[in-house]
Amino acid sequence: MGRSPCCEKAHTNKGAWTKEEDDRLIAYIKAHGEGCWRSLPKAAGLLRCGKSCRLRWINYLRPDLKRGNFTEEEDELIIKLHSLLGNKWSLIAGRLPGRTDNEIKNYWNTHIKRKLLSRGIDPVTHRSLNGAEAEAETTTPTTTTTSISFVANPKLEPDSPDHNLMPNRLFSGAIEFGPKSEERNSGYRCPDLNLELRISPPSHIHQKQPEQLKTGGRIVNSTTCFKCSFGLQNCDCNTFDGSECSNIGFHDFLGLRSNGHLDYRTLEMK
DNA sequence: AAGGCATCCAACCGCTCTCGA
DNA sequence: ATCGAGAGCGGTTGGATGCCT
């Protein structure tokens, strides 16, 4: 029993692709476009599984792929996105034009993990591995804590307007800014981004906390423009002195709606 | 020079999700 | 509401290559 195979394995090639196979695939997709991967191999005259063709095209043959090493900016962006999204490689790749999920995943496992570990940061939790010592290194004195939680939300009703925004009906993506109360009380200091996964009701339930989320991208309680914190480009905001930042904010960047919930649909970049 | 070890990354595998019948 | 096919995703594997002793 078990699942039916995705293709007739007995008559398919496996392993590395030859130049001829690549050429056939490129020619076919140029002529007919992407899609119908299951029937593509036969139509293109390839002895390959459709999945294999799709992977080869997406990860290697696509003309818009960026080749070469990752830049320092890309490194930092991947780290920050991973801290927000976890191992959602396709979502992360969607924010890095010309990079594929597979490429980023490989790069993460081979380079960035090590890089974070050498900084004393746990690549899974993005928290320091050895307590205050490492935290002191990663926390700048001018940076106010930004606590972001992607939360499973047991209290969210299915008919709530926010329910539709929940990816796979599991996460609301409610985001809180500022340290948790217990952390404030205990004097806990976290790095730039506290990315602990935890559960909390949506913003409209916790009226006290998310007022700042209604500002359309400007993070009032945090003193740092999110765009600046990502280091995406020079930002002329003066959020440190309390004035407005005219640039896109955290929510817009990640596809958040004005209610402060993460809408995964807008994160997809097809 | 050669063998062992580490690293990189393309490709595979199995699972989940989506959509149409 | 259910089911099956197709597509997509993330984890893992294994061959190629480079480095070290």
C-alpha cells in the first residue's frame, strides 16, 4: 500500500543533470512556460520525474537567479527574517530576489549557523547562548527592545475577522513591542529582536498593548524604525528623537495589516 | 603523494497544502 | 463533505571538491 509514487520511477533518470537535459528543459519552458510539472518530462522528452524538473528549473536554470556569494547585507537580512519566520525558507527567499529557498537553506546550514554560533547566538532561538555576556555584545545601548512573537492563538475565534489572517489557521502573527512584563520585572535584557515564540490573543483583545500597532507601520513605542533595524538602506528617519519616520515600517515590510497581524498571503512572492 | 576528514550544494524524499471534480 | 491529483515545502542525503596531516 502506501502512497502512489509521483512518477514512474523505473524509467526516470536520477542524480546530476546533464547539459543536454538542462537544454531540453530550458527550451521546453521557454516555449510553453512553467507549470504542469507532472506532464512536462514526457512532453519535453526528459526521462525525469516532474518534481525533479521543477526543482532543477527553480533552483538552477531560472534566468532571474542571482549567482555568486551572498553579500553581508543579504546575510543580515536572512538572519533577521529567519528570526521572524523560522525555517520558512520559501518565505525568506521571497524577500531575497534572485535567491531560492534551497540556496538560502543550504547557506543557512553551512554559513550562517556557524556565524551566529561564533557570535554566541543560538541559531534556532536567536537568543544568546551564554547569558549576559553575549547579550551585552549584541545589544546596543540605544536600541529599545522589540519583542516579536509569532503566536498560536487558542483564543481566536474561527469567525473572528482576524481568523482569516491566520496562516494554516495556526498562527495569528500577533506582534508585541516592548519587553514582556515578567522580563521587565526581572530586569531581563534581550538582543535587538526578542523572537520568542509564544501565545497571545490578537491585538484587538489586548487593547492595552498594541495601541502602537495602529500607527500604520510607525513603531511608536519602539525608538527604532524597523527598516533601519534591518539595515535595508539609508533611512532618514529620526525616530530616536521621537519624530516620524516616513519610510515603510515593520508591518508594511512584512506584509502586516494595520491591525498588527501578520498576513502570510502578502509574504508570498510568486 | 596519499589518505582521511570537512565542507558545500544539487538533488532526492516524504509530507502537507490546495484545488477541482 | 470527500477524495485524488498536482504543486510546493522543508529535511536529509550523497557525490564532488578542498583542506589538512
